[in-house]
Amino acid sequence: MIATLAAAFAALLICTLVLWLLSLRMRDASIIDLFWGPGFVVAGAVYAFGTDGEVLRRVLVLVLVTTWALRLAVYLAQRNLGHGEDKRYAAMRAAGGAGWPLRSLFAVFWLQAGILWVVSMPIYGALAGAAPFGWIDAIGVSVWAIGFAFEAIGDAQLARFKANSANAGKVLRSGLWAHTRHPNYFGEAVMGWGIWLLAFSAGAGWTIFAPLLMTFLLLRVSGVALLERTLAVEKPEYASYVREVPAFFPGRKK
């Protein structure tokens, strides 16, 4: 167990080190965002190599994780590449001064590698467990599918909305965005809980800290809280949107 987890951590550190070197050449630390999904595939591949759990669950987990990772990576690449460094990282670069290049290795690239490794623990638990595939696994797959639909459909709706120049400065209020201000973040959290249910069924309920951490980060740190501070300044009508639509969990208009 320890050796497999350590190998996954080392693989993530190496991958993010390579990305850091590339970011120095590009002067763009935001390329780390493209690795968020594929990073779970890297960890999952190491876990799969070092474990020998129930076959059907192993296949399903690897398919689910890879499907999500590839879709997210393609979406972020289409959205971000060619547009320069994301303004969040540009602000960090400006504040970091001459020491930013080296500091970014620890504060951005290896920090994300560490978080990714911790959040990936349910993947390890699901792949390593020998318990028979059962009804909890089926629920986990269903929960994951709901989360995937929220994230994928929400991203597609937002991309279409932004593609129309007439919507510049406006707020998307239709589709899933009429029921939650962040269907993509909600979907990602739900997918994490779905994978955890598979781990729980496999006997790795101890990995519950991973979806809890991911949900907390999405709500309070790098997701909803961070983005809403920016949107409140950039979009005048966002204040009314906040009053009408729940931030995270889908619901009826207030």
C-alpha cells in the first residue's frame, strides 16, 4: 500500500515538475490547470499497476476517471490555450516579483500535485478492494454520472453563451445555470462522491476525507468563493443573480 501510494505521489511530482519547466519557457503558470484531470489518470494508472482488486470495479473506476479527465482537459485546452496566462496566476506573478519562477514550483505546481494525490485516494481504495461488486457500486456509478452530466452540460452551456458576442458582460441564467450558479463545480464534487462510494463498497470508506476536502476547496477556496469575488466586480447584474439562484446545490429560485 505505502509503496504504491508513494509511487503515485512521485509520478505526480515528476509530471508537475516537467510542466513547471514548460511554464518557465512559456511564462504561463496557468498551464497547470490542464493537468488537473489527467493527473488523476496518472495516479490511477500507478494504483492499477500496484493493486489487484475486484475486476469489474477496477475497470469501471478507470473508465470513469479517464472519461472525466479527458473531457475536462479538452474543454480547458480549448478555453485557455492561446489566451495568455490566466489573470489569477498573472496577479501571483506580479506579486511574487523576481522570486516567482522558483516559488511557483512549490506554491502552484507541487501544491496541486499534493492536493491531487490526497483527493485521488478513493481511486486507490476502489482499485485495491477485493469485495464483490454490489449495489453500493451501482449507486456510486449513478452518482458519478449525475455529476458528470452537471459538469459537462454546464460547461457546454457556458461555452455557447460566451461564444455569442452579444452576451459580453452578461450573466447566463438559463439551463443548469438557472438552478445553480456553479453547475460545473457542483458536478465535480458529486463525481468525487460517486468514486468514494465505489471505494466504500470496496472496503475503503476511510478515504472519505478526499471528497470532503474536494467539496470544501470547491466551495470555500479555489472554486465558488474565488470566482464569485471576480464576477461580482466584472458583471454588474451578478448581484441580482446571486439573490435569485443558489450558489452550489441546485434548487428553486429564491
